[in-house]
Amino acid sequence: HIWTLIPIKDVINSWSFSMGSAYQFHSWRVFVVVCALPCVSAVVALTFMPESPRFFLETGKHDEAWMVLKHIHDTNMRARGEPERVFTVNRIKVPRQLDELVEMQSESANPVLKVFCKIKAELRGVRPTENSLFSYNNEIHSAWFVLLFYGLSVWFPDVIKHLQADDYASRVKIHNNERIEDFTFNFTLENQIHRNGAFINDRFISMKFKAVTFIDSSFFNCYFEDVSSVRSFFKNCSFVDSFFYNTDIDDTKLTNSRIINSSFHHNKTGCQMTFDNDYSAYWVYFVNFLGTLAVLPGNIVSALLMDKIGRLSMLGGSMVLSGISCFFLWFGTSESMMIFMLCLYNGLSISAWNSLDVVTAELYPTDRRGTGFGFCNAMCKLAAVLGNLIFGSLVGITKAIPILLASSVLVGGGLVGLRLPDTRANVLM
């Protein structure tokens, strides 16, 4: 979720520099690199961590397990100022050994067969049975699927972007049949449409075009220097005896235009668009930042009330409330209302996430927990793909289907989650 951190305005606009016109270096890239450093450090640190003693016991390596436990004991005693304490073990409960089939097949010289047999044993271990906790596999997988069906989270920023675009388009200035002679444009032109205009002996110097479109316009003996453009185009225009120096006006922005006795020199290359040049770029990230910030109260509430009200009550209640909150989107006709609903939705759903993580960890025994979480994450990825496809295709078409779909999925998932066993008093196996 590193992208949710980028929209801090002071970070984005703090500084930037360029190496010519082709390489633009902005501070958010540095921010991403800095945030990635802990991940790299974690990978390096993992190489110095000892293996799990339980894993050694399960594989019959009792001496290695004893050495790891001794190392942990000695480290703790040194930290407590008691390095003379001797590590002693009175009794170790040895976990269940690997299945005999796997042990027999592991003796095979075929490494592919070894891996296949181990995978088969893991799948058999997490297969639902009538007389074990794994009979709740369908419910736990459904809850994970529903929570990661985050199409609504994808839909929020796009809807806000559409609202901004509609508002921006409603404020466009249209100029028809204008004639401008011997004028110097050294300021920014933004959100304008010029039709059938005539620009004669004009100078465009150190300026920017932001969402400006020239249609059927003519430029006679005009001078363009140090000009940048964003979402600006010249359609069916004519340039006669004009000179371009250090501009980004090229064939991609000249649609069916005629160039007569005009020249281009030292054209800018690379992307010239920055966050300052795009009216909605800052808001796209800032909305995501607000949505991420809204999960903090939910995290605090879930941490304080998890053991008091129970995992299932928090899981089901949070998902049902998240589904109910979706219905208020019918009244979301403005940016502020949609941002508020995004924050409310994220704040309510995070409690379900936290409780589901706890329930999943307490539901699976230690020797199958990794495989169980792997299946749950597989359901998450499937739900994420479906969410992006379904909600992405509905952006700008209708609000009814996304709202009803998200609400029904969340409420249904909350009711399914209530069928899970209460693991509050469980002892981890």
C-alpha cells in the first residue's frame, strides 16, 4: 500500500530537479525508494534469523531445535543481565511427524516427486472434514473473498475523478472567431476552447497550455518559446511563417494541422506533466491518503474491543455496517460526500479485516496455518481481479449496480462470518 502514502502534498511538491528536458526527478520517487528500504532490510535480516524450533521438531531434527531454543534463552538472559543462567529443558512435546506417505516418498531420488507428494499432503491437511475445524473452510474462504472484493474501493476514486472532470468541463471558456495581433502570451492558458481564431504576429513565451484546444485556428508569423502543454491540442489549424523553440508541441498534438514555412528547434522530450500541471493529479492521491488515514480509528477500536465483544461479533457487525453504509452513496452527488463515504467505508471495514486475521490464525493449527493462509490469499487475489474488472467497467455508467452489488456482498459475507466458530478461548495448536 505504498501508493496510498504518496499524496502528502508537502512530500510531493517539496522539491524536484531535472536533467535536461528528458529526465524529470520529483520527490515522490525518492519517497517510494525510501519506503522500500525497510522491505530490502527485512530480506537481509531474514538471512540471520534462526529456523523455527517447531519445524525442526516436525522434521525430526531435535538437536537443531534444542540449539535454537538455547540461543533464544541465552539472548534473553543477557538482555536481563543474567548471562550465567543455564538453559535446561525438562520436557518437550514433540509435534506430529510428517505423514508416512511423505516420509516414504521423500526417500525417492526424484525431486519432482518429493515436491508433488508434499503438496498433496498439505492439500489433504486443509481439506474440509466433518469432524474437525476444517469444516469451516468454506465460511472462512468466503469471508476472505468478500473482504478482498474491493471493487468499491476502486470505484470511489474513479467516481470522484469523474465528478471533478464534469465540474472542470462545465467551467470551460469558449472563444469563437477571435482575432489577436501583436500580443505576448507569457501566462498560463487553462480550460479553454478557441474556434476559428486568428493569431497574427503573436508571441507565446515561457507559458503553459492546460486543457486548451484550438480548432480551425490560424497562426501567422507567431513565435513559440519555452512552451509546455498538458491535454492541449491543435485541430485543423494552420501555422504560417511561425517559429518553435524549446516546446513540446509535436505531431501528437497537431491533429490534421498544416505547417507552412514554419520550423521547430530544440523540441522538449520526455513527459512534461507534473502534479502542478494536472488539476486532478493531486486529488487522486489525496483521496487515497484520506481513505487510508480513516482506517486508524478502526484499528484502534478493533484493538480495544476485540476480546470484549468477540471476534465473530466484530467480524459480522463490521461487514454488515460496511454494507449498510454503501446505501448512503445514493446521496453522493459531490466530491466531499464521496470522500466522506470512502472514509466511512474504510473505517468500518478495517475492523472486519483485523478480526478475520485473528480468527484465521486461531482456527488453523500451526502445522497447517501457512497452507490455510495461502488458500485464503488465493481467494483474495481472485476477488481482487473480479472487483477490478466488474467495478472498472461500471465507472461512469451507473451507480445502482456497484452500490447494490457491494452492499449485498458485504452483508452476505458478514452473515456467513457469524457461522464461524468462536475462537476466543481456543488454545493455539
